[in-house]
Amino acid sequence: MTASLLSYALEGSTAVIRLDDGKANALSDDMITQLVRTLRQAEAEAKAVVIAGRPGRFCAGFDLNVMMSGPAHARALLRRGAELFTTLYGLSIPSVLACTGHAIAGGALLLLTGDARIGASGDYRIGLNEVPIGLPVPRLAMSLARDRLAREHLCRATLLGTLYSPTQAIDVGYIDLLAEPEAVVEAAMVEASKLGALSREAFVATKTRLRGATIADIEATFEDDLASLLPQSG
């Protein structure tokens, strides 16, 4: 039986998902499966969703054990990750992400998919560190970065792989505002309650106009980009 890597609760009209694998909240196949499933559940029964990590850790990105176990395994995990990111980016209810700690690589991408992002103040880092560790930034990540990050920070955030403090991350565009660590989930709940009162029909129609082209481009180009990142012969 697969261990639960997150918790799900319906609090009023807001669904609350808390990621906690006991370690760094890596995006493993099981974590992604559970997260996509609970997001679909939230769409069916809630007006908004809050996604939070554990204290000090929001999400460390893709599971490195899988990514280093061979190109075939890495490709499979990245496909699941693309499903997660596009699901969140086009979610039919407002999403509020409570960044409780480090959000690196895929964790930073999660923040880019949120409709509202509230960060805990503290000594941790947020960013896309692919280039400094010798990896190209995937087109999917570049698409989300272009949509969500401030133009003047785009080069440093992607090409130079800069990691930012929570305060810096506001100017860059990863998060929208800060709260004290013990209050960050509560602040996200308050925001979710406000956003959940929006007309769902108007919200979905506008989100489609705002993000539909990006999602379509990600889906249309993903396999070619994946092939260039991880060739079959590799």
C-alpha cells in the first residue's frame, strides 16, 4: 500500500492540501499521483484550494533518486510533472499556495502555477537552479517563468539560476506577499475564502483566456523538448 505523502481536508468551502513526505517534499511519482487526485477532488467539492508544505520545506522539486536512475525513468517522471503543472495552471477553482519553506526547481514551478502565493518569512530560498547544476531549463519551465516572473528578473531567474530569499521573491514574481511562518497557512485560507467567492464561470473563462495558450504550447511542444533534454540513446 502506498504511503500517504499529503493530507487533504475540506474546511468550509476551501480544500486544504498539505504536502509532507517527512523529508523535502520531493515530486516523486507517488506524490504527483496523490496531488493530481486531490486537486481533482477539490475541483469537485470546493470553491478554492490551498496547497501548503511543511515548516521549512515547501517542495524540493523532482525526486533526484528517480531523475538519476536513468533517462527512461527521468522522462516518465517529467511527463507526470508536466501533467501536474498544467493541471494546476488551468485549475477550475482558485489556488492559493502557502510557501512554507524552500521551493527549488520543480518546487518553484509549483509556485508559478498558483493564482495567489503567500510565503512564510524566513531563511530559505526559492528559484530555478537548473543551469548552475548543469541542466538546461525545460521549455515548460521557461513558459511559466515568462508568464509569471517580472521581465527585468527573467534572465537572472532562469539563465543564471538565481535563488532568492522570500523578500526578494516578491519582486521577482514567485510569491505575492509574506506572512509569519505560524500564520502563513491561515493567511492563505483567508485569501482562498475571498477568491472562492468569485463567479466560477467568469473565473474559468478568464483563466482560459489568460493561460490557455501557454498550456496548449506546453502540451504541443513537451515531447520534442523532452527528447532534446533526455535523448532516447542516453
